[in-house]
Amino acid sequence: LKLEMPTVNLDREVTVLATVPVVVKSLKSCAVTWQKLISRVLEEQLKKVPQGNGPLAEIDLWHEKYATLRALTEQIKLPEVQKFLEILQEAEPEFTGDLQIVLSDLKKHHMEAEDSAKFLSTLERHLKNLSTGTGVDVISNTIPSLLNALRLVWIMSRCYNKDERMVPFLERISWEISERVRKVVDLQTLFKQDIAAAKKRITEAKNTLEQWKKCYFTTCIQVEESGSKRYWKFDVKRLFEKTDYMVLICQDLYDIFQVNEELYNIFIPELTTVTENPKVIDELQREVNIIISPMEDLTFDPFSMETARDWAFVMEEFGEDVTVKIVKQIFVQNLKDPPLYKNHPPVAGAISWSRSLSHRITHTITRLQEEEGLLASERGKEVKQIYLQVVKKMEEYEDQKYRQWRERTEHRLPLLLKDTLLTVSSATEEPVTTKKSVCFTLNFSPEIPEIIQETKYMEQLGLPVPEMARYMALQEDRYLRYTNKLKAMLDRYHKLMEMMNEAETKLLDHYVQELWRILKSGQKRLTWKSVGIGEFILQCTQTIGKLELLVHQIHHISEDISSKLWSIESANLFKFPHSKSGDKHPGVKEFFDYVKCEQTKDVEQLVRKYSAIPQLLIEVERRVANTNSGKSPKLASYYAYWENRIYQTLTQLIVKNLQAFNATVLANVPLLQIEAALAEIEVVPEITLQPNASEIEKMTVQSIQDCVEVTKHFVRWMHGTCIECPPQHVKADEVVTFSFYSDVSQSPLVIEQAVLITQNVHKLLASLSKYLNQWERYGLVWKSDKGAVLDRLAAEKPACVIFDEHLQFYMKVAQEVTQQPLIKDEQFIRLQLAPLASAVQENAQSWVMSLGKLLNELVREEFVCLREEIRVGVFSL
């Protein structure tokens, strides 16, 4: 499609070239050629149609048109072509008129193709998913986004915003969707699949077709709401007539598979084992296969509207074959345990089920009778005979069910109404003094509401019912109201009894016995025929309410007491002095004195909390016994309960604190310090701890004892009261106060923790002593008898080298000691080694000084002797 340029030279000005006849003639000849070429191309492009029924074919067509017209348009825009046209326009304006018309048409069609190709390209990805995507789910996911993209094309495009363009394009999309559904629902493979899988594929296909229509109308609304004045008012029949028909076919196919599934469910293996004639089952299964087989070998396309009559005949024949036989088999299979409609009672439900089957089969026979000649054939007579047999069996079944129900109702209902309102699970009549209480249950037989339901449904079925049963049905709301209130009352009662612990049950025994007395009237006297049921429920509810209020009040007070006990139990009796980083840690005595002092402060607060408990118990006494003495006999067990709780609290207080102290001992966090030093023991200096291990262990044991003796401040109550025991004068000068100390101190848990702490401290001190043994390598420094050693050396007068060895040894010791670590942290103790190091160093330096002095004296003596010898020698000469 290349435009041929004239061979003349066009290098000069346009006005000059327009006056040259040879140039003008050549250009006119080319112009005629161009005009014919462009006209032919435009005519060819306008005649082209999409090569296929799908939407992608239309997009491909516009891409092809755009490519062709753009090739011509780009050539027209070339500078030399534009100069060509200017020369012709200057030379012969009237000649260029036809060419300009053709060029204008080219521009118009080029812009149209460009616009269409550009906007339809935005749909290409969705349409490819539609035509090539695997699975129906891809189609379903594509349809909403595709229609949304189409909506934007409709609003923004200059070409695809008209019915004549959009409707055919939508028809192509509808065709594409229907073709994909045809492939998914392929009857040749569908009936060879598992029933569940086939049903799933059909459902997905049907949903896809319905989604196409639903999304279309949603898009219609969106277009209207967008503010655009160009609404989608297309011919719906053109777009959805075929797909709507395919939806109906999909539903028919689904129904066929559903019936197929029901038939096979009837012939479960268990049926074969219980039936008297297994061969009948095999025969029925073969019949099912015969009924379904024509669907697999259809000679026409069921999705084609042209074959609608053929498909209708197939479905009608399928219905005739299946309905009577299915109903018969369903009836026979479920006689003993019929499937019931929702909320239907067993007997009336079974009769309703039988009647529904009867109606279904009767409807089919009636329809067949309306078709002239259908029942006159051999096959029709066979179907009619089966129908009459089944209907007769159904009538006999219904009569038997109804008769048995009526007889049983007339016999059982009077007996059921004589039942008492309540039953009790505990046979004891004695007062219950433990948490376990009498359990009452509603004695309303489930047969009564069943009889009421049966009666109501029997009357709906038009069957006569016994008078007493009708009366009960009329009183249904009353009995429902009574049973609901009794259930709520009993739930409230059992919840209340569960709320009370053993001590509270004993405390409120009188109130509980009164409540039981009232409840037992519903167990022994009142029946469902009594007229005082409402009054009984009211009396029980009021009595429970009063007891509930009292229990809640007691619980509120109990929570207050428990809070105080928890505060006591969680108290910290081992508060340690805190030393900042770099500060010196306290010594052992200072440490334990601090702990003792803090304990004394805290115990005063704990005792105040403990002393407030009796007043709270007096408040319970006031509410329960209407007295405030603190020694009511009715509360004796309650006082004992709380006194035991206090004992447990104090035991836990001591045990927890001892456990915490033991954990502190074992933790690698130093809290106190001791020193290692040289001390004279039996004249000879020895390495010792200061204070020594025995003193440390003694102070530890005393601190444990102080912790346990905290319980001496908690005075016991007098027996049967919550009043503290006054001090007892045992002897004239001896006063005894009864406290919890004697019991707590003997607790195995307390003793175990005390022993454990003592053992751990002992192990720790032993470990530190062992650590100090390494200093024994310097033992010669302090253990040797300096005087004896010096005397021996003075007597022996050894060579200087001997003195040098001794001096080197002691100087080395003095030097090594300065390099030893001066702190040893182990568990909660910091061992200060500076005093020991200083003592060893001083002893070593003392040795050096003494040896130096002796050496000096010996050398001086030798020097004097030598000088005397020299002097004598000189004189003799």
C-alpha cells in the first residue's frame, strides 16, 4: 500500500513549481492513482467482517483495519506528500477537490479504527480468559470485570457508544459464554462421571449463565447512576434468549442426576441384606440404568433451541418412567423410619410423608391420563397397576399409624397427667450439712409435648383426635409457660446451691431446709392436673430470691475477708537492704537486723487486717441470726471455717516467705558481705571467716525463727466464737497467749523449708571455706616460727645465696597477693578478701624485713672479722 511519488524534482518553492506545466501534469497523474488506491482500500476495509462468532474476532478485525489505514495515513503525513498536495492546490485547486474528499474519508475511518482498536484492547485480556481459560470458575471470575470494562468503553469510546455497535458485540460475548458452557456440560463425558462431580459441573455452568445475566443488569444500573445520558437499553431477548434456555436445560440435567442419586441411595448395600428377595434389588438397579441410558446417546444438541420439542419429549418420558417407581421404592424403603418434615412429630409426620408421596404419584398419573392414549398402552397399564398397588398400601399404612397412635394416646395421657411436677435425685430426708445438696428435676414427660404436637397435626390432616388430647393441645401455651418457669426456677435453685461452699451450706441450713420443704410439695403433692402450679412456682421463686440475696450478701463479706487474708498471705517478711551500685554491702548482723526491723513494721499492719475479720463475721451473724455477739451457736461452724482459713493463710505466709528467702540464698545476687582474715586460733594464725560460719548459721536460723514467730501476733479465737482468747495466767508470774504459732511452727511444710534454708546456707559457707583453702599455699608466711627460723639461720650462717632464696620467696608472695581477686561473689554472699590479702602481704613483708636485718647483722659481723684479719696481717708485715 505504498503511495508512489512523482519522478519530477520538487526541490524549488511551491509557488514556482505550481507554474511549471511538466510538474503539475506529473502530480495530477499521481493524484489520480492515489485517489483510486485509497478508495479501493477503504472499500475493501468496509466490506470486511469478523472471521468467527466470538468477540475476539471483532477485536482482531479492528486491529487489522487500524494497521492498514494507519499505513496510508502515515504516508499522507510525510513532508514530501504534503508539499505535493500544496503544489496541486496552488496550481489547480478545483482538481484536488475529489482527492481531498477521499483523504477526509481516510482520516475519518482511520480515527474510527484507532478508537475502536484502542478501547477494545482493554477487553482483550478478559476475553482471552473467557475463550481459553480452564474451568468454569475462570469464566465466572472474568464476567464481572469484563462487564465493568465494557461499561467504561461505552462511556468513553466515540465509536462503541451506540446500540448498533455494542449490541452485536454483547451477542458475541453471550455466544462465547454459551460455547464454553456447552464444552463443560458435555453429555458424552458427563454421564460417565461420578454423580457428585457431574452435579457440581452442571451447577457451576448454570451459575455462570445466570451470573452473565445478573452482571449485565447490574452494569445497566451502574451506567444509569454514572450520570451518563447514554443508557444501556438493549434488546434483552437478543442477548439472553439462548443462555436462558441453556439455564433451563442445566436445571433439567441437574434434576436427572438428582433423581439418579436418589435411586442409587435407595439401593444401598444394607437394603440387599435385609430384603427377602435380593434379585428384586438387582432388577431395580438395572431399571435405573435403563432409564438413564437414553440421556447418554442423544442424537441432538439439548442446548439448541431448535431441538426444544425433542428435549421436552425426553424429559417427559424420563418423568413417566421414574416418578412412579421412585415413589414406590421410597415408600417401601422408609416404611419403618420415614423422613419427616421439619418440626413434624413422628406419627403425623409419617402420615404427611405418605400423603405427599401419594399426591406426587397421583399427580403423575393424572397428567398421564390427560395425554390421550398414554395409559392405554401396555406400558401405561403397567404403570397404572403399580400406582393402584402403591396407593392402597399407603392408605393401609396411614390407617394403621393413626389407629395405633389414638389407642396409645387414650391410654397414656391420663397416666402422664398424674405425674408430680418434680422428682428428686436424693432420697435422704435428713438435713444436708455438706456442699452436696438435693437435686430436683422437672418431671414433665417428653411424651406430653409430643402428644400435643401429634394432636395439632392430626387435626390439620383432618383426622379426629381424643377429647383429652384436644384439651391438652388447647392448653399448650399454659403448659409451655409452666415448664419454662419451672426449668428457670430449678436452674436458679441449682445455681444457688452451687454458689455455696460447705461452710455456707451449714451456716444457712435453716434457710435451705425451708426451701426444700417448699420444693418437695412439687415432688409429693402437686401434679400436672393441679390448679396451684402457678402459685407453687411463685412461692419457690420468692424463697429462692430471698436466699439468693442473703448468699450474695455473705459472699460480699466473704470476699472482703478473703481480700484481707490474701493481703496477709502475700506479705513480704524478708525485705532486704538495698545497696546502690558500688556501695558497700551490709554485714551479716546488719543484714539480719534490717530484716527483723522491717518484719516488725509489717506485722503491725497484718495484725490490724486480721483484727478486722471478727467484725465482718459479726455482720454475717447479724444477717443470718439477727444477733451481733460474735458467739452465736448458729455460726459456730462458720467461725471454725474461717479460723481454719486463717491457719492455712498464715501457714502459706510463712512457707512462701521461707521459699522466697531460700530462693534469695541460692540466687547469684550478693546481698550481704563477710570477710576472710587471719585470726589466731590456739596461738597459730588460721584463715577464718568474719563472722565465722557458726555465727552466720546461727543468725540465719534466728531469722527463720523470727519469721515463724510472726504468727505469735495472731491470737486464736475462743471455741465457737470469733472473739480473741484473752491472755491466760498459767502461773502467778507467767501469762500465755494462745496464737497460731504452735500450729504453724509444727507444719511439715514450714519445717521442710526451714531445714532446706539451713542446709543451703551451710553448703554455701562450706563452699566459701573450700575456696579459701587455695590461700593455704602461702601458709609458711604465717605458720612458720619466725624466731626459730632466724635463730637457726644465725647459727648456721649460710651463704648469701640461701638468704637470697628466702627473700625471693617472701617477696614473690607479697607480689602475688596484690594480684589476687579481692572479692568472691557466691549466691547471696559477697566474700571480701582484702583483709586476708593485707595480712598475708604484711606477714611476707615482715619476713623480708627480718631476713634482711639478720643478713645485715651476719654480714656486718663477717665484715668486722675480715677487717680485723686484714689489720693483723698488715701489722705482721
